[in-house]
Amino acid sequence: MQSNKQVLLQYAGLATQLFVSLGIAAYAGYWIDKYFIHSFPLFVWLLPMIVLVALIFKIIKDTSK
């Protein structure tokens, strides 16, 4: 059984990973949209959504044990 401190650190790390990944994906999407000069910010929406789906699958995989 893990202690409360270990569980707290695990979820704090997961939250940090989520926010950093979303920030990088949004910035990369902004850069790609600026490079290709789209009228609609497609990649600003698409890349963070892909990151969210991937992280949700990772969370389900990690917590189902």
C-alpha cells in the first residue's frame, strides 16, 4: 500500500505532465498554423486534443492496475 504522500506526488506529477504537454501542444499548433497561414486555427485545436486523448489512455492504463 502506498502512503498518502506517494500518491499525492504521483498525481501532482501527472497534473504537471498534463499542463506542460498541453502547453507545448498549443504552442506547436500555433506555430504550425502561423507557418501554413490557415484562416482557422486548426492545429491549435487539434494537437492539444490529441495530447488529451493520449494522456487519458495513459491514465486509464496506469490506474487500472
